Amino acid sequence: MVVIEERRETPVLGEYEVVVLGGGPAGIAAAASAGRSGRSTILIERYGFLGGAGTAAGLANFCGLHANVHGEHRQVVHGICDDILDRLERLGGLSRPHALFQDRIQAQAYDISAYKIAADELLLSSEVKLLFHAFAVSAAKSKDRVEALIVETKSGRGAILGQVFIDCSGDGDLAAWAGAPYEVGDGHGNMLYPSTMYRIGGVDAQKAGKAWELIPQLMEQAEREGRRFPRKKPIVRPQPNPSEWRANLTQIRNPDGSAVSGINAEELSFGEVEGRRQCRDTFEFIREVTPGFEHAYIAEIAPQIGIRETRRVRGEYMLTEDDVLDCADFPDSIGVNGWPVEEHVAGSVEFRFQKKEKGTNQLPYRMILPLKVDNLLVAGRCASMTHGGQSAARVSGPCFAMGQAAGTAAHLALKEGILPRALGIELLQKTLEADGAYLGSD
């Protein structure tokens, strides 16, 4: 059964040289780099703030900014990312990097509200037009080019015209509407499982000590006695304010055991409710058994479920798990990834670390060039990666790197009067390095 809608004329809300969809790390970096280059740029975001999963899904933690290089922890993502970190530092919203997995890798916690403010300031200083509370719904296409992105807002439906479009939606929405090929899951119907993040307030930090080491042990002991938890390998860590801790230990599955899909409205609706149930259940256990948490409370459950994988748009090259584990180099590098493979499987998380002491793999320009659409770039977790490759390079660090490269490539392609896929890689690499990016070429 269908409902026939009346034919309508969609008003044009604006025309820009660069149109960026999605305000996560990739979108922030893409829009900032294009705007700083002097391009008229608009960033469209469904919420009223930037940060993507880092804010809307309560992640509160940058993964992939650092790598274990020959036994030394180093920050390997720079450029636009450094500007964000500097702003967070000035706002008092950034912790020092902390070790994970027996000191094999580092992550860095931040205050979510500070991240929202820092991202606002960065984009405004880059002269980027922000369009919040705009939900992208389709694209207008002519042959192999996107002509306009169609959005729904509280002001009504509108079209945004552009010359180069950058899909940083996470779900590859724009690329899919434009006809670019994509994959979902591992080829057998399995996607990475999502989680609902929450923050715990009222923690006695001194009494809690290194509770991030104790809580997994207490959960394992309770499981041996018959208690059940959503998944193994929980991550519960303090935030910049030591009385607040971040909890990442839920796993959201459908009644049949499959991962809730981030591109299925009914599954998402079920998952949001199930996620909150798991938050309450796991929090009550932590409060009951963990020293320092006796008077704790749930300070916030993230506004949305944290999606790790949906569409992966096929590009001129697909980054693979072997590329990550073997620390692959590419002649068209636009940045690096130092995060290990982090595959969220049923009931647990499987980590597979790099096989070489080099600790990083390069990210090729070809992975952000989708097939079949000429004036489109794709950056972030929906870029061209296999299921295994995406299990590593979907995190914040490589997303910042991909986004900056996409925004810079859009600017240079417009400057040269060519398509992004025809852009000379030497020019792109030289420009990225001049803007502070690290390409892993040393």
C-alpha cells in the first residue's frame, strides 16, 4: 500500500561551493578545511550541535588520535584536530591521554559540552554556514553528479545546491541516494553491535581509585555466579571532572540476537528503549558493588544509541583489515590510522592489534572517492572500507583525517576546475602537510 503525494516545487535554501552533510569529526574537519580555504561552505546537521557520536551518542572519548609507534605512544592525527584539542584545553574540557588494553593504545577523554562549544567556535571562525535541525531526506541528481541535497526542517522542505558534496553522515545517506554502490555488514548479515553510552555522576574519585580495572573483574565474578551482562570487556573511565565517569558496556541487539540497524527506524526505536534498560541494569550493579560509587547516579543517558556500522560506501579502494594489521602504506596517503581492529561481536568485543611495531596504516585518498558519482566525497565511518577495516578506522582520529582531506580536496578541485577524482595527489598531500596534517610518510 502506498500514499500518493502531490507533486511539489522545493524552494532553494541556498547555493554553496561545498556542501557537507553530517557534523561528526569528519564533517567538522571537512567543513572547516573548505571554509578556511575561502570556499562558501555549509554544514548540515540533524541535531542542534556538532560532534556526531562524540556528543549525540555520549562517546566522550577520542579514539585513534594516538598510536603505539615502536613502543611509544604518539599523537598521529593533527591539522584540524589540533585546533579542536587546543580549544578543548582552553575550555578546561580535555583530559590527558589514558592507556587502554594493558598500555597497548591510548584514548583521550573530553567534556561533551566543551566539545560542542569548541566545534561551534571552530566552524564559525572558518566562516562555515551551520544549518542545524535539518534532516537530509534525498538528493537531486543529474547524470553522475549531485545537484542538490534535499532537507526537511521546522521551516519546511528545502534544497541546498552545491558544486562539491561531502557525505559525512556516518550512514552514507547522500551517497546511497546519489546511486553510489555500498555494502552493509560483513557479507553474512552481521554488523558491529551498537551501544548506549551513559555518564555516572557523584563518584568519590579518591575512594574509587582505579575502578576501571576493578569493575570488569567484579562483572566476571558475578557472571560466574549466574549474573548476565550485555557484553564482556566493559569500559568505565573517569572524565575531566573526576566525579563523573563514562560507561561503555551495553550492547544493543534485536530479539533474534542480531545487531540493531542504524538505518531501520523500527529497530532503532526498539534499540533506544532496550539501551536505556541496559543502562539502568548495569548501573545498579556498579553502584551496588564498586567502592566510591555508593552515592553515584546516572547523570545522563546519551540522546541517541551509538551506531558503529551501517552502510560502507564502495570507493576506488576499500581499506581492509589486513591493511590495518599489516600497517600498509599507500602512495596516495591522506592521513593515518593507529587504532586496532575493534570488532563488536555478539556478547563481546574482539581486539586485533597491528602486527608491526610501526603501529599505523596510511589512509589512501581513493577510499574517500565513491564510485559512480563524480562530485561527491565520502569521509568518516561510511567511507570505503571492508567490515574488518571499518572496525578500526571508524573511530574519531582517522575520521578527522579523512574529513580534512575531503574538504581540502573539494577546495583544490574547484580551484583547478576538475573533478575530485582527477586531482593530483602531490598537490593534495602538499596542501594537507602545509595545513599541519600528518600523512605517515616519515
